[in-house]
Amino acid sequence: MKILVAGGAGYIGSVCTEYLLDRGHEVVVFDALINGHREAVDSRAVLIQGNLEDAAAINQAVAAHRPEGVIHFAAFIEVGESMQNPGKYFRNNVANGLNLLEACVANGVRKVVFSSTAAVYGMPNQVPIPESEPTKPINAYGESKLMFERVLYWYREIHGLQYTALRYFNAAGASPTYGEDHNPESHLIPLVMQAAEGKRKSIKVFGTDYDTPDGTCIRDYVHVLDLAQAHLLALQSDICGAFNLGSGNGHSVRAIIDAVREVTGVDFAVEEVERRPGDPARLVGDSTEARKVLGWQPQYDDVREIVRHAWAWRKAHPNGYKA
Ligand SMILES: NC(=O)c1ccc[n+]([C@@H]2O[C@H](COP(=O)([O-])OP(=O)(O)OC[C@H]3O[C@@H](n4cnc5c(N)ncnc54)[C@H](O)[C@@H]3O)[C@@H](O)[C@H]2O)c1
């Protein structure tokens, strides 16, 4: 297949691009390099530096390359920032995405696979969370992703554009070549690793009085290579709709800190502070549907292995993608 990957210079997009190329697909990356890195784009891919806010640029890219499928990773991803500046999130994650869909419709793209998020569920009633759980985001980031899922639904109804929305839980790990280099970083595993590297003086644990066995929040960490596998399966499938992608295992903040200590062999300071508003005690995905319907077979269910892969990438890239 020929596939256009919007946001392919970012963390998940770079690993997914490599995964597709390794399996013989042709990839065109469209990325503004606002948060991504040129060095994160596999040299076998064509890189077009462009912004989805530029309708002519994305239309030209799709018209020139005529991809059969499009994967849409391009978005802003900071929950905290989305609650300070919601306009930035709705503009990029919803409005700019429309330019991509218009280009798909105009140029006969068959299918779009979209990066959605567990944040569409807000504070869930049931854990593990099935897709039937009501969607009630509690931040503008999650709302922007849910809005785009609805947009996809209507583009399918009206234009026949097929779509799969993949609701990731916490993406983690790395391939041997591509890994996570966000600035600012807000994800737990890289933050704990920064403490292990001495790049931050401690790791903060927000709340130790949650109703969980060790009192800290529980999250579901899914390997970025398993996410890549799901994107290819979704592109190959004719089934439309939204699917959870999680490992199904929950790990507490303390368990992640222990795993990083074990993998790195480094001890570091841990600071216990107040809860943050809006953090649910447990977020674990039920991904039975993705396994059953898409045939997804995640390969990594051991969080220590996920941490080991992330650490190996950081050791090889101590300054991230900066030389
Ligand atoms: N990282 C996670 O744990 C996680 C969890 C759930 C969902 N997601 C979603 O997965 C996707 C990828 O996440 P990531 O961690 O790789 O993020 P990232 O910031 O590393 O990658 C996003 C990429 O999109 C590009 N981009 C953003 N806006 C653009 C625009 N208007 N035009 C062109 N390029 C643009 C950025 O330059 C960047 O390279 C995002 O949509 C995110 O919301 C991520």
C-alpha cells in the first residue's frame, strides 16, 4: 500500500512509519515539524514539511502521491495546555484535520486511521473500559479527539470515506531506532527516566491516597510497536468505528518507578505531593474488540520490557534527536 502519515515525525508516527516500511509499504510523511523531528523520519519515507492548516499544501500532497490510506497522528497532545488554551486544541485537532479529510475525499483515499485517545472516556464507570462506556471527556484535549471521531463518522456517512479511530491508552516503549522525545515531556515513563538520568532532581507522585492497592494512580501502558501493528491492521480492514488499544494490564505510578529503578539500576528521589485535579484512579482499557475484529495481537504485555526498550533508546540518544 501507499500510505500518507500525517504527524509521522512525532513519537508514535515515526515508529509506525518504520513499521510500515519494514513490511514493504510506501510511506509519505506530512509533518509541520512543530513538535516532531526531521531525524525521526525514516530515510526510506518521503518527507513533506507542511502544516494541515494549509489546505492547499495537504491537498497537493495527497493529489501528488495518491495514497490508498492515510494515518492521522498530527495533533497537539498536552492535556494541561488544552485547559489553558482550548482554542489551540480545537483549531489544530479538529479544524486543521478537516483539511486532511477534504483532501482525502477530493483524491479518492479509501481509508483514514485516526489517533484517538482514552481521554474520550473522562472518569469511566467501568474498568477495564469497553468501547461501550459513555464518552464524557473532562478536558479540551479529549473533547477535541472525540469531536474528530464524530467528524469521521459524518465523512463516512456522507462521502463514504472509511475510518477507524484507535483510542490509545498510554503509549510507551520504543523501537531500536525511534523513540519518545517530547518537549515538554508529560508522560510518566520518560519523566521517571529523566530522574534516573539526573536530568530532574526527583519524580513527583501526584496523590498517594487513591483507592488502589498502593494508593497511586493506575494506568495502562501499551507498546508503541503494538500500536503500529494495530494501525496496519486497521488500514487493511473494511470495518469502521472506534477501538481501544491498551495492554489490559494496569500499573501504578509506584510500580512504574520500581520498574525504572530495576531496569536502569539507578536510584533517585521520589516526592509525594497532592493529587492533581482530574486524574482518575484507574484507567485500563478493554481491547477485546480490537483483538477480535481487527485481529490485533499485541506482543508486549510485560511493562518491564516496555521500560527496557524505552531505556535502550534513551541510552542511545541521550539528547533525544538533537545531535
Ligand atoms: N503519546 C500517547 O501516549 C498518546 C495517547 C493517546 C493518543 N495519542 C495521540 O497520538 C498522536 C501521536 O502522539 P505522539 O505522542 O506521537 O505526539 P507527537 O507530538 O510526538 O507527534 C505529533 C506530530 O504531529 C505533528 N503535527 C501537529 N500538528 C500538525 C499540523 N497541523 N500539521 C502537520 N503536522 C502536525 C507534530 O509536528 C508532531 O510531529 C496524537 O494525535 C495524540 O493525540 C497519543
